Amino acid sequence: MAWSFYPLGDSAVLVEFGSGISEKIHQEIRAAVRGIESRPFSGFVECVPAFTTLCVYYDLMGLRLTGRKMTAFEHVCSLLRDMEKSAAQDKEVLSAEVIDIPVCYGGEFGPDLGLVAELNGLSEEEVVSIHAGEQYLVYAIGFAPGFPYLGGMPGTIAAPRKKTPRLRIPAGSVGIAGTQTGIYPIETPGGWQIIGRTPLALFRPDQLPPTLLQGGDYIRFRPIGLEEYRRLRGIQP
Amino acid sequence: MSIRIHKPGLLATVQDLGRTGYGKYGIIVSGAMDRFAHRTANWLAGNDDGAAALEITLSGFAAEFEQDHWVAITGGNMTPVIDGRAVPMWRPVFVRKGSRLVLKQPVSGCRAYLAVSGGVDVPEVMGSRSTYLRAGIGGFEGRALRAGDELPVGTPRLGVSEAPAGDGSFYAVSWAIPWSLLPAYGQNPAIRVIRGRQWDDFTLRSRQAFLQSSFHVTPQSDRMGYRLSGPSLELESPREYLSEAVALGTVQIPADGQPIVLMADRQTLGGYPKIAQVISADLPVMAQATPGGHIAFREVSPEEAESLFIREERKLKRLKTMIRLKLKEDNYA
């Protein structure tokens, strides 16, 4: 599908790649990010991908506007259209490495595991085995630093958000909201049903990249016991 | 070289112009809310654009200068006073070691900026000194300022030895940024917007109400966004939108129909429909809107938004040159 362009104010262009969540669109967006970041145009600030869109932020004063009667928005769109052509030729095969996320399910770390099981007519063990039995694609990072928007959770373990959000959800908490699953990288308030916790640090401000996960990664959850949780927690930087 | 905080007031943080380039990792931009005031404060203190300064919200702030410093106070008028004497804003001010700055009460606007020659010298995190409160990084130890904090200051850019002699706690130069060049700050400002991506998804009535009503600025407003209250704005047919990037000044409408204008500490992605976008030229005015006040939105075309922004930036460029020349003339720089 051809890229469509929308102004996001006077300093950003939102590029839309399609209308539904799919791995194909996701790969197109990733290819576009690679293209833009490897050959940034004058005035480029940064780009932020999401499910079906890529936002390209620019510094209006840094653009090399030609004498032609063209607005900054049109100028950036035309630069992006040129990239669309070369992006179509980007056939790079992406590494399909799967990142292992150890999770200590239930108990103190997963206070809502029982509720999720009950809502779906399953045992807690069944919820864990379904949750950990899938491979998930990181579609985007947002909401909090390093928070992955994951696709691929089976509907059989879906659960609605809490009516009243918790004021504090500890960093590393693994939760379910509707048919989405995610991991909280920092302590925040939140309404997700919490089923476990990973000892891994998802947000690493002193490293580059500053997050464990990035858009395009695949992850798999691996159930661990309390002892392994504590051991892994101890060797975290 | 340092500044000691006696009282932080409602919220005081270290900010520069923000942390860009990390949005794809979910890391927000942060930075000064009123970039006009932040940038000019730095220039008046002899600094470059990127230096870190203090953003001080409303009143209750007090601090002591532990060395002689050149400083500048800009932004909202919080009645700045040094050792009992009113300090003029929007100009270079030389402060003596041991003098004490107090922001007594808000007169206009919401945020004052205090720049010090040499900049607030906290470590850069991911290329910026801005405070990212929720993630606990940047700024001074990743948090809002507290009583007792000692802020390190970089090498002064303006000559302290050139400062005029005198016994007072401070000395303010006789020139300032003329009022005519300041943004149109006001109690009930009109904020210019262009249409947002989901403008057409709102009912005709809601679109009209958005442009013709006045919205109350609620006390729930903060650095993340201005929460407004007014007529309820509704979608033609309610639906869920996929999360996508937002920008400084994005006006989004959550399910309750009340607008939120996203500001410096906005999240990187948002899932609410975007009815409009505040034009860049009016962001400083927006950033000084005060809870309890009202704002109204006026539509302009995207082309107009661009030319207003370019005009504003050209004005700032001239202002920067003017300030440099004045500082040289006075033999401070």
C-alpha cells in the first residue's frame, strides 16, 4: 500500500502505511525507519514508529526549502516519497532472534493471576502455559520508557482492565489488558491485570539503546521460580 | 559555584530544550514548557540555547546564590524579589554572593525561568539535562528540586569582574527585551490551532463548539498536559483508534469529551482522537496559561502556521543578536 501523509502540526509528518495491525505493515515501517535514519534529511529530528504509522519530526528552520512555492510539509512529504521508492527495494532479512523474558508468575508478583484464570475458566497453571507458550512481536515501544506493545497473545487468556487502576505497579510487572499483554518497565500507576514479574530491567538509561526491547524484536516468556527470580535480580546491572 | 535551594515551591525542575532522538524507545522529550522564555533567559545570561535553567512553577520558590552570578529571570511574573527588593525581569541581572531570591506571588503566567551564566551543570543523560520525573533521570538527581539542594553552575559566560560596583545585593542592567517582542501572554489567551488528524471524525456541533467556546483551564493541568473543561466534544461514531505518535501541542479528546493539550512531558504515543494541534508559534503562550483562567481556540491554515513559526524564529534570531551586541557593548561578554 502507498504511504499516506498527514500533518501533525507544523513540525511533524505522520506517515500511514495501512489500516490494521499486521506483521507486514510492521516490517514496512521498520524498513522506512532504517531508510530515514541511515540517510537523514537536513532538518530531520527523529522518527517514532507505532502500529500502522511512522511520525517524522522535523525542525522547520533546519529544512533546506528551495525557492519553489512549497510548504515545509510538502517539502518533507516529497523527501519521504523519494524514500518510499528506495524503501520498496529494501529486502533486508531481519534477524528473527527471540529474546527470552524470565517471569515469576503468580503469588506476590502476580496478584491477578487467579482472577485471569477464573475469568477464562482455566487453572492458573494453564494461563501460565498459554502465556508462556507463545512468541510475541514487539510492534512498538511507548507509554513508558521501554514499554513494549506486544502482538500475539491468545484470546483464551484475555481479561478486562481493572475498574480502578492501582496507584503503584512495580517495575517488571507483566500484565494483561484485553487481548494485550505487556511489561511495565518503571513503577507507574496502571489498570492492567498483573500476572507475574520479570527480574530483567527493561529501562537502562545508562546504556545504548536505553531499553532491553525494541520495535521488531520477538520475545517469549519463560516461567521461573522465586529462587531464579532472586538470582537473576541480583546479577542485574 | 552553586545555587542553594531554600524552598522549591509547587514544582521546580532543571530543564533544557529536551531529550530528542529517543522517542522510539518510549522516552519522552521533556524540556522547558515555554521555550521562548527559556531560550531568552539563557541568552540574557550569556549562554547558548541548550544550557540548562530552572523552570519554576507559580510561587513559593526561594534560593540563595553562593557566588556572584549573572542571571536572568523570564517567563511568568511571579514577583521576583532579591533581599526584599523587586528584581526586573527579561534582562541580565548581576547577583552578589549570599543574596536570596524569592518568588513571592504569581501576577501573570504560570512558570518563571531562572537562567544562570554558565548554565546549571548537572550531568547529561541521553544528550539532555532535562528532568524526566516519572523515569527518575536527568535534571538534578532525576527529581524535582528540594530544600537543601545545591545546584552546580558551569563556567560563567559573562565576566563577573566587569560587573558594576555597588553595595546592593544585585544590579540590573538598564535595558531589557521590549514588551512588544514578547509572546502575547495573557490571562485568557486565544490559541491558534490547525486541524488535527481526526478533526473530521467529530460532529459538526463539536467542531463548532471547539472553535467558538471558551475552555476553563483546570487545576489538573501539569507539565504533561493542559486539561480543559468546556462543552463536551463528541465523535460522530465512537470508535477505538490505534495508538500513534503525538506532538507538543496536540489537542486530544478522551472519552469524557474534555480536551487535553499535550505539553512537554507528554507520552510518546497516544490513542485518543486528535481534534487539533496548537501552532508552534503559540506554544509559549499556551505554556503560560494558568489554572483558573480560560482559553479559546482559533483556526488557522497549515500554511499560516508555518509562516507564523518562521516569522517567530526570525524575530528570535534578531533578538539573540541584539542581546549579544548589548552584552558586548556593556563589556560583560
